[in-house]
Amino acid sequence: MKRPQPLSVESSTKTEAFVDDALIAAIDVGSNAMRLGIAALDEKGSPKMVMRHREAVRLGHDAFTAGVFGEPTMQEALRAFEHFRRLLDHHHVHRLRAVATSAVREAANGRELVARIKEHTGIQIDTISGEEEARLIHSSVARNIDLRDRFVLCIDIGGGSVEVTLCDDGEAISSQSFKIGTVRLLELLRHGDDFPRLLQEYLDGTRKKLREQIGSRKPDFCIGTGGNASAIGELAHSLLHTESAQSIRRRDLKHLIQRLSSMDVATRIRKLGLRPDRADVILPAAMVFLELMMLSRTTWLHLPEASLLDGLLLDMTASPEYRLRSRRRTLLAWARSLKAKYHVDQHYAETIVRLALSLFDQLTPLHRMDHRDRLLLEVAARVHEIGMYIRVGGHHRHAAYLIMAAPLLGLSDDEKRLLAQTVRYHRKAWPSHEHEGFRELSPEQQRKVWVLSAMLRLAIALNKERRDRVQHVHVDIGPRHLSLKLEGHGDMLLERWAVLRVRDYVRKALGLKLRLED
């Protein structure tokens, strides 16, 4: 393979080797370009970007037209990563995380490209979901803009997809990935005579889903991220004399789109000083931003210095405790949004959460699950009734469907399936290999579904008919029996009867006979 020539480095510092061994790095393998960021850690352990480098490798061209990466594109990507490797070695970087997004996700030979890069450079690339991409970008945004007491719409426009995230009081409550990225749109619509009109027609198919996600509540403002977002802010500031390159009004964005539409790509390069791989995609990016601002009825689009690359570096340096707290906040914000959307009885849900977590904690020596599983049980307890919004009959199945269909930040695909199946079996049928959702789980996940759903069933039984009689439940684990002692108000006969009705399920899940103490 021909060795690549040294490329220029976009950096706020000189490129001589750093002496600090605490340097870390992240790589974003996007659809329009590949980016490397190297950061040093400050006295608080937070990353401070010291170098950015960009390789103009447009993976999306092949991925979104042919569905596979051609050999020339593979070679171009390999050369880019060989240069990344030299930069990393030059700066003595030992901690690195590389991620790939929609182009690698969708290309039939995306895994082959990842394997070849690993073989040639030793750099392992993780292909992440749109939800994980949105979570990382949100962490970068939250570091740059105070989102407390705000309801905002975050829009990250990439080459292959657009990640739309709703944030309430600083927490991401929903995120959805739409296949309307700039490179994808360009490849699909480049042969039309009237690109703006064709784009509007193409967006018709996504408007309904976008409206459903945004809902009736009006966001305070929009936040735009991605390379095109920064370029739009700078162009508006220089051409339209807006107050700042970090924000733009909707009316000014319309004027900018008119200016860009009047120029061909060559003119944008010559007059506006745009790179060739920015000049062709900036118009579809601006039009998508405008479309989302109109759908959300917002006036302002803020454009902070935030990106997937920055989010990766923040995530790499976060402590395990911080990650857990952040994950819990995100999931609980999502659960609250679902409870409001599907009209869940919040007082009842809080009672079930209290009882379920008490059982989980006391049964830890038996089930040996960790804090991640505890969080899944908490979320399951909060949202297990959302299926009633569709239909009371079979609402456990409807709830599982809604969970699987919902864009959900903070959970892996396996965890999402585990959550859905736990909710699926909070009532009625037992887990069975005849059920596709359960059958697809690994043996360990199946065990967890049994145990988590058993604790959820017990918690629901302890609050039979929503009477709030049981205040505390004490668990004693014996060699053959699991004994429960209830404390509360009144005789609690109904609750005791309900508990005994689930004892066979509990025995199957935990391997012990259930009995109630007087």
C-alpha cells in the first residue's frame, strides 16, 4: 500500500510531541469525514482538546449509493488510519477510543473495513447506534450550554443520519435517528434539476415521525451540532452580519439558504472559502435545520462548540460513579416522559419502585446481580403500565412493544431487550421459549428476566388494588425457603393473598419456596 503523505493538522497548538503521558484521543469515523481529537487532562481530570485532525474520506458516498464500500474507498480509509496511527504514536497517546456511525453501520462490508483497519493499525473501532451517538453528543452539549429548566431540541446533522434529541431540564428524554444526513441526501437527490424542491418532497416522508417525536410542547430553542452547524453559524455571521457565529434566528437561516441556493458548488468554494466536501453538503444541512425549526416552532438555533468527538473524550474520562449517575438520570428522565405521555399513575409507580428495590437489595445474596440490573428493575417498575394507554387487555405485551419501539439513550440493545421482557412478564404468562422475544435472549439474560420479573410481580402483589397498605417488607433467605414479613396498615389480607398467588413463579425464578410470616 502506498504510504500517505503528511497532512496538515487543524490545531490550536504546535504539533511537536507532548511530554505529558496523560494524553487521550478519540476518533469519529463519520459518513463525510474522519476526525481525530487529542486531549490533555486538566487538574480536575477533565479533557482539554489540544489537537484536532480531519481526513476527508467520504464513506457515505459508497454506503448510501451501492450499499458496500468499494476497494478505493477502503484503501483511502486505511491510509487515513495509518496517518492517525502516526499522529498517535508521535504524541505518545496510549488511551484511545474510535467509533463509527451510520455509513459503517449500513454498509454490507462495514465489519470487513473495521477488521482491516484493526489488522493494519491496531486501532479497534466500535460501531455505535444512533442512540449512543446522541447520548455522547448530548454530554458535549450539556458541558457548553446550561440546559437546566429548559426544554430544547438538539439536532446533530451528520453525513448519514440526523440525530434528534429532546432534552428536558438538562436530561435527554428521547432520541431518534433519521436517515436524512447530508451526504445521503446529496447522493439521493444530486441528479435532480431543483434540489430544494426535491429535498422538500423527500422530507415529506419523515415529517410525521418528526412531529410525533417533538410532540405538542414547544421547545425553548434548538441546538445544532456537527461540522455543518459551525460552518452555517460562521457564514451567517460574515454574510448576514448576525450578532454571533454561535446562534442564528430562523429568518436569518432562511436568508442564508436563499444565498446558498443561488450559488453552485464551485461558486461556494470560490466566494465563501468552503472546502469542497463542505460546499456541497452545507445547503442540505441548512435546509434540514430550518425544517426542524419550523416543525418545532422555534425562533433560535444555538450552535455551541460540541461534537461527537468531544463527547467521546468526556465519556472516556468520566468516573464509573459519574457514568452510573448520568445513566440513571437519563433513564429516569425517559421514564418520566413515558409516564406523562401514557398517563401512568405516578403515585402507584413510586410505590412499586420502593417495594421492588427493597426486594432487590435484600435478595442480592441470592440473585447476585449488580447496580445495572437494579436500575433496569427500577425503570421497569416505573413504566410497566404504559401499555394500558393502548389497551388494558394484554397491556404487558403492549408495554414491551412500546419499550422496544422507543428511542432510548443509556441502554445497550441487550439491556433494552432485557427491560422489555421484564415488563412483558410482570403479569399473566410465564417466560417461555415459545415467545420470540424471550427465546432470542442469552441463557444469562433469560435468568435475569425470570428474577427481575419475579421481584416486579411480588412488588405489584404487595400493593394489590393500590391500597398502599404495605410499608415495609422484610426478607429472610433460608436454605429451602424465602420468608417474607410484612409491616403496614390494617390486616393486609388482600396483599398476603396476592403474594401467595405468585409463589410458584417466585419458586421457579429463585429456586426457593415462598412463605409469609405472621
